[in-house]
Amino acid sequence: MSTTSLMSYEDALETYDPVMGLEVHVELGTATKMFCGCSTEFGAEPNSQVCPTCLGMPGALPVVNAVAVESAIRIGLALNCNIAEWCRFARKNYFYPDMPKNFQTSQYDEPIAFEGYLDVQVEGKTWRVEIERAHMEEDTGKSLHMGGATGRIHGADYSLLDYNRCGIPLIEIVTKPIEGAGELAPLVAKAYVAELRELIRALGVSEARMELGQMRCDANLSLRPKGREKFGTRSETKNVNSLRSVERAIRFEIQRHATVLTDGGTIVQETRHFHEDDGSTTAGRIKEEAEDYRYFPEPDLVPVAPSREWVEELRATLPELPSLRRARLQAEWGVNDFEMQSMVNAGVLDVILATIDAGAHADAARKWWLGELSRRANERGVEVATLPITAAQVARVAALVESGELNDKLARQVIDGVLAGEGEPDAVVEARGLKVVSDDSALGAAVDEAIAANAGIADKIRGGKVQAVGALVGAVMKTTRGQADAARVRELILERLGVS
Amino acid sequence: MTETIRWTAAETASAIADGKVTAVEVAQAHLDRIEAVDAKVHAFLHVDADGALAAAKAVDDARARGDRLGPLAGVPLALKDVFTTKGVPTTCGSKMLDGWKPPYDATLTRRLKDAGVVILGKTNMDEFAMGSSTENSAYGPTGNPWDPSRVPGGSGGGSAAAIASFQAPLAIGTDTGGSIRQPAALTGTVGVKPTYGGVSRYGLVAFSSSLDQGGPCARTVLDAALLHEAIAGHDPLDSTSIDAPVPNVVEAARSGSVKGLRIGVVKEFAGEGYQAGVLARFAEAVELLRELGAEIVEISCPNFTYAMPAYYLIAPSEASSNLARFDAMRYGLRVGDDGEHSAEEVMSLTREAGFGAEVKRRIMLGTYALSSGYYDAYYGQAQKVRTLITRDFEAAFGQVDVLVSPTTPTTAFPIGERADDPMAMYLADLCTIPSNLAGNAAMSLPCGLADEDGLPVGLQIIAPAMADDRLYRVGAAVEAAYLSRWGAPLLDRAPAL
């Protein structure tokens, strides 16, 4: 379905009430895998971080990674969940080449954490997203389908398998149905994923970088006619891997479902793929019948029974949670909800704090990260925090602006240089010759020239219309290609015209 | 060297330690025996002569250096082909793993090597340990050394036949529903299923994870104890491995006695389907125990009746999942990889060609039992039965120290007789399955020959979990009494091959 034949979002919401369910997978940042001692480091040579256990060799057995269990409990606690006193792993059986045992060791009806919630802010209001469960499982390997146009298995000439990711610990966090969000549904979904990401990072259990697949979202959506209680048939859009995509995917699916339903069609229960380029989704595997994973308790592992003492110890180590920290920072910085939310959505709170720690004023740190650097990140399609510039470097740029050695325009050029790998800010200033010129002898000629070229304006100023000086300052800035110290230029002009 | 092969493991180890014979000579004598008789028995799937001689030489070198040798150093052993051996073929009796050389040693393999045990090769078995006759091996059946036209039991028929035919003094088996004890009974040897978790399963190719347990096969109770001690103990690589001291089985085997013990006879293990000669030898064994000073108590374990159906739901369910990994993607057989077939088709073609009929039957049974809508009625119900059986044992062990029964209802049956009748085959494990479901320890040892066919009968001794030493204490007493009654080991009466 092309985006042009879709019913408008507003029309869709006139008739229908969206219900969402979000499943978020988080790869834990443990040093070793869920059930063996292999390294989890990202980006290694394919199939170099494998052993008999994560390759599913005959005879090999799993052993639970205690750090992963600890991380799961901490996530559960931070999501206000109950922590199971006793729970088991279960086998989820299905055949797929990138899963060596042809079953995934996961949890089924006995998750480690259950019945919690996460409060998120949407347009100044608090939304409580209820959490059904958070459970532990292992990641699969990766299939690379070669030779086809789409990178998907259909049409590929052959496939390559990389098992390095196989067995990396995952926590899957599943919401209860999110109802009643109406037209805010896409924003609620986005805010939930953003808040969850902040939480995961604050806990230090994962970097939760969506572009690296460390955090992946499956978005379920169904529509029901307004006023009806029964849920409609849902679609599940897989691997929606940025905050913006979460919002777009939900929005698209609302429009698509509404279009199909309004035309008298029926929604097929299926998985769908999201396309970043045009924001649409297309059908994937059709679930003709409910998939039968033949879950049963994993006989190779003993139950996990975290003692209440341990759980309380872990509760005591929870860091200040992001929502509380945000409230504190918002008060400290005196910023409004919108600005605060922008910082959260851009994922820049931590770098801003680091920049402040490196000596910058809070205002300046916020301004650079939320403005210029967020813009650069958007252009590059990456998260701001991953730009190749450090908090210390941003603090240095801010300091140079503060001292008047750079103005904003020049500072942006310095940032260009740093991002281009030209070194520290001072080195970029030096190499590119970007210092603000405030030396009177260097500025004098330009000032004289501007006065001569704009005699009329000069007369007005002499006559007392001091505010007209801006035009002359602008002319000087132009001839000096922005490097002049504007304040000093103003002083010099007024001096020459005998006004000061 | 004909005498050498008839020595017990204990005798062999001390002869090597004392310098009466070298480990290489012992290994060579057994390799010669294999060469001479295994064409008739077919106990081995793979003989690793080079590996065995090298391991033997290492023991001789250690002795020459003056190193202290362990209690089994230089003793040859036949290893069931279900344990991984680094660089040495491991097939599980299946075409699926034809030619597979594992990249790692099982923990049990590692411990045997560390103990200086000389692994002669890998023994035949029912495919993936599914069967009670070794006829389900993709590589052809094993003959019973007492009569090669009969089965040696299964799934570990190769291991039992190897020791019964003096091709090795020791062997390793695995027991999921009786695969160590039933072959021991049918071949006149000793076999022990240790307490579940007593011997590491790391590197044991899984049939049914919650039931599988590796254990010793030997010709004497003491030899079984020495081997048991060498392979048992906690393994951090197996989460289900017990982290507690191993019961002192060797000490128990050296001090056999039943005086003052209360011994239970399970009344459910008798009746229809039991061969007269088996029941007669069992009744004599009970009488012998009484004569030796035990108090005999009749015990009822009413839920044992449901052990067989519960087993045939739980084991196939786990197997259907455990065997899913054989998909041609990473190792083993691959069929249909011709550029024309998709990965899914290759998986399907490989599994169709690679698995035998019994394995397919159990995969289908298990897949069905775990299916949505059937899980509660089948797998769930079977787990409840499992709990009831465990409670029956707990109640019984509240009254007695050990239980006894025939190991299996009949003596060795002819090859082919039950091949087309799975139910008849499954009945061979009637008496052994409850201990797998409950996870406790059990032993089979010879108690004579059946009158009607002159074939060995096994006596089963069952002990509570973690009380494996009781098996050896009782077993050694019974063995000594029979030896004095018979004047020679039972195996001396087996016809020459």
C-alpha cells in the first residue's frame, strides 16, 4: 500500500481507537554471554566469539550468567515490577538457521519480573504505561542474505551466518495493552521507548544504542471502532530501531489499519517490516495460525530463586531514576517541560551533565547539545551522544565563546573541524585561523570603509539614531567574514562618529 | 596374554602399578581381543588403537618417572558413542553424525583421561540412546556374547557386550530409562545408574536431559565403584550437577554387607510379562539377602504402574527439542545442498534421511505432546505422575534402606523379535524407568541364569538419591555370596566366542 492512498491520520482517529503493545528487547552489556563464557564484544570477526555451548554443539550445556540475572532484577525493580521468588527458563522451539539449537532458551509463564509500570511524559502530561513482564532470554545469531536486492531471505543467492551474537543476554520487556492514547498514541510509544532507554542507561546494564541493535522494539497495533471494548486484530511491526521510527511506524499502521477497515477489509494478523525511507510497513511472514513454540521448562537449567535479601540489596543500589533526575534538573536549570522533553528525546542529558562537569555553564551546554549538535546528528542519522566529539571538547568551545575568542558562527566552524577529526578545538582554531579579530588596528580599516560606504547611515547615527549602528556592524562583519569581535566593532564605529 | 583380558580393572591397575605388565601390553592385549572377536559381537563403532596405545604409553612413562598412578591408571575402557571425544568420531549410533569429530571432550571423557584410563574406542548403541536392544543403531546391531543371535539389551548394548566378551574390563554407559542396567542384566555384567546429577552430562549428547545419566559398566561391583568414583563429582559446566561430596562408593564396595538392613521388595514388579526363570532367580536372590542377614519387607509403590506412560511422554518431549539441533547447518550430515534447495528444505531432507524410524517416532510423539492444547493433558500430566512416583520412593525409603526387583522382565531376546513391536520393546524397561523419573540411584548385577534358556538374569538394587554407596554395599555382599555359591564368576559360564 502506498502512502498516498492512505486515509489521513486525523480521519483515522475520528473513527478508531488505537491499542498498542510494545515489546522491547535490550541486549545486556555483560562481559560474557547468557549461558557460556564467550565475549559479547560488538564488531568482532564473524564466528570468532563462539564455543560448543553457543553453537549448540551436541552434548554442550548452558550455565546461567549471574550478572545477567542481577541486571534483569534491577531492570524489573526500576520498572516497579514484582520479582519472582522462583522462576524457570523455558525452551521456545522453532527452526531457524541462525539459532543453533533450534530452540531459544527464554522464559515463558514464569518471568523473572512481572506487573510493573513506567511513567512517561507526553505533551506535559504523565502517562502510566503498564508493564506485563520482563524476562531473560538469549539472542540469536545473524543471517546475512547475500546477492538479493532487498537483503531479505527471498531472492537471495545464499546466506551467511554469524553466531557471535548468539547467546548474548537479552531482557524482553513487554507492556500491557496501551489503551486510550487516541491521537497521542505514536507519541506515547515514542516517549515510552525513550524513557525506557534512559532507564536502562541509568541502570548501567546496557548502552541501549538502538542503531547497534542493543535495543530493539516490536510494535503491536490494533484499531477498534470508538466506543467498542473488544480489541481488533493486531499487526506486529518488527525491529523498529529508532525513536523516530517507533512514532512513524505506529502512525503508519494506524492509517493503514483504518484504511483497510473503512474499505470493509479485514486486518491480517501478521508481522510487518518497517521501511525507514518512506515510513511505511510491508507484510512479512503471515501467521496463518498462532505459532506453536511448544514451550516447556528448560531441563538443562535449575530454577532461578533470588532471595528476598538479595533483591532488597539490589533495590538499594538502584541509581536516581531518570524521571526523578529530570525533575531535579528541570528545577535546577529552570527550563520548561518542552525543552526538558526535547533533551530527553534527543538522549543528551548525560552529555550535557558531562559538559557541565567539564566546566561549561548549564545554559551553554544545553544550547550546544540540543541545538547545533542535535542538528548534526540528525543530518548524519545517528544519535547525538555518538558524534565524534567529547563533552570536554564542547566545554572548551563554550569557554572560547564565553571569553570572546570565538563567536557563535566561528564556534560552529570549530565544531565542524572537531567532527571532521581535525583535533582539539584549540588546534582547529589555530589551523583554520578562526580567532575573533578584536585588534583595533586590524578592524580600523574595515570600520572606516563601512562608514565611507554608508554615509547616510553614518549621518543618522551622528544625528542621534544610535540604533542604526547595527547596519554598519553588519557591514564590517561581512567584510571580515564574521571573524570580527562585534562588540568591539560597535565601539569603534561609535567612537569614530563621535557618539560615544 | 589371554589371562590379561580376564583380569578385573582393579587387578589390571595393580599389575601395571606393580610393574608386572605395562599399560601398553594391556592395551595391546585388548586391541588384539577386539580384532579377534568383535566381528562376531559388533560392540565397537570405532576403535581408536593409536589413541589407546598413546594413552597407555603415557601411563607407562608416568610410572617410569616415579609418578603416583591413580587407581585406574592404564585400565582399558570402552566408551559409549554418546560422549564427545575431541577429534575422535562421535556418532550416537546415527547416520546424522556420521564422520563428526567433536571439537571438545565431555567432562566425563576428560576425567577418564585425567585418571589415566585408556579409551579403546566408542561403542555401539541404539540411535541417540533410544531403544532397548541396540538394534536401532544405524550401523547394525550388536550381538549378545552369550548368544550372538540375541540382543545385548540397549541402548548401551555395545558397552555391555564389550565387557561381557572381555574386549574391555570397563565401559561407560548412559541410562535414561534403563540403558545401563538392562544391558547389564542381559549380558551378566554389573551396571550402575548413579543419582541424577552425580555424573556430569556436559558432553553427553542429550536424549532426555532430565533423565539422562552416565554411569559405570563393569564385570565386578568393585570395578564399577572404582569407575564411578573416577567420573562422579560436581561439574560447573553442568547446572544440574550436584555440588556435594560423592558418596564413598569404593569403600562401600570393599565392605559389602546387608546385615541389619531393611530391604524392600516392590510388589508391583512381578506378574504378567515376567519370564518364569527371571522370577525364580529373583526369588532366590531375595532368599539369599534374607540369609545374609537382611530384613525383607514387601513394599507397594502404586504409581509405578504409570511410570511407563509418563516416561514415554517426558523423554520424547525433551528429545524432540534436544534433537532439533541436527539441521545440517553446522555439523554432521547434509542432504540436498545442491543450490536448488532452500535452507529449510535442506534441514527437512537431512532430518528425513539422517534419523532412523524409532528416533522419528519419538520426535513426533514429543512434538505432539508439547503442542499447544495438548501440553497439559500429556506433558503436564506426565510431570504430575513423576512427582507421584518420587513420593512413592520417598515413602518406600522411609521404611527400607534399599529396594530390590528383577532388572528387566525377560532374558535376552532374539535379534529381530521385537523390532517391529515398539510396545513389546518398551516393556523391557518396566522396572528401570521409575528410578530415572525420580532421579535416584540403581544397580543391576547378575543373579544367575534362567532355567529355560540358560541366559543371565539381573537383580536390580535401588537406593535413594545421594545414597549410591548403599548399592555397592549391598551389591558387593550379593556378589560375594554368589561367587562362593557358584565357585566362579557367572561370565565363566558364557560359551566361547
